Amino acid sequence: MSKIPVIVTAAEHVHAVLKQWVLNGELAPGEKIDQDAVAAKLGVSKMPVRSALDKLAAQDLVVLHSHRGVTVKPLSEDHLDDIYLVRCNLEGLAVKLATERLNSDYLAMLREMLREQDALAHQPNADTDRILATNREFHMFIYRLAERPVLLGTIERLWEQSERYRRILLVQPGMVDGSLNEHRQLVELMERGEAEEASRFLMEHNRKTQRVVLEVMRGQTNN
């Protein structure tokens, strides 16, 4: 049986492109988005651009202003704190549930992900986007093991909002290696079936990330 082709509308395409530009920093925090320029660059009318921006606003990635157009949502300490307050608790719960469902096949897949992360981290001129992607794949694989779709969906939305903050970490010396070591420790706790300890460890892993991002943000402000 032939596959049914997936039809992507102009608005969906524009949304995907703009979202990537926001998340990877091509559109900087606080930057005004020129809707005419976006439409021209992507070869579409302004209508799908407006539709895409409405969706990005609902995802808390851009801000709609009544008389000033649309800007990328700025990075802020309060926003960072809100995201990680919820992430720590939800992801801690997901890790606890995932540990209770872990089996040898899933464990082997996690170890393969760790090997890929290690290889990427030690490549010359490491690919920032790929490092972030493998980090996300590792975490989301664990959270999917919890088999709680609503929980997973909420975590995924929070990860999208926090990706712009996590990019700050990649320029910090030793941060990637440190994160990878903590991933190994998390897998070891899960392998031993220590669900509560794995949950606490993951929450502290996230809090550490938040603290480092906050320090960098404050340093950039002072400079």
C-alpha cells in the first residue's frame, strides 16, 4: 500500500521556519519581526506569516504588540525561573515513572545514546545544533518511557521555551562534558531501580543548568 503524502500548508511551513529561527537565535530575543521581509524571503503572502506568528505567540515564543508589531520574547530571569520550576517537578515525576518501566532493551538504547553524545562532544568544531538535539533525544526517550502522554506533551512545550536559554551553556567551558557525566549517573540510578533517587538527581541536574544560565545572563547584563 502506498503512503499517503503529508500535505504541509504555507502557514505550517512558515511556522516551522520561524520557530527554528527563534530557537536557534537567528531571530534574537527582543528583535522585531519584519513580516513583509519574512513573507518575501519564504515566498508567501503575509496571511500565513500572521497565522504562524499567532501560533508562536500561543507557544510563548513571540510577543504580539497592538501598535508595534511582533517581537521575539525576551530572555528574562523570571521567565527562566517559571520554566525550570515546572520542568524540575514534571521531569522528576517522569523519571520516577520511567525507572519503574525500564527494561534491558531500553537500557541498551540509552547507553547507545550516551555513546553518541560522547562522540559528538569530543569532535573538533562540535555541531551545536546536533549536541542540543541529542541531549533532547536522550531526555525525551526517558520521559516517553513514563507512558503519560499529557505529561510528555507539557514537558516538550517547556523544553521548546527553554532551548534558547540552554544554548547559552554550550559556550561555557566543561559544560557539555559535565552534563554528559550526569547523564551517565542518571542512567546508572535508573538501572539500579532507584526511582526516587533518580528523580531527585534529575531535578538537581535541571536546577544546576538553571543556575549556570542565570549566572551567564547576569554576567552579560553587567558587561
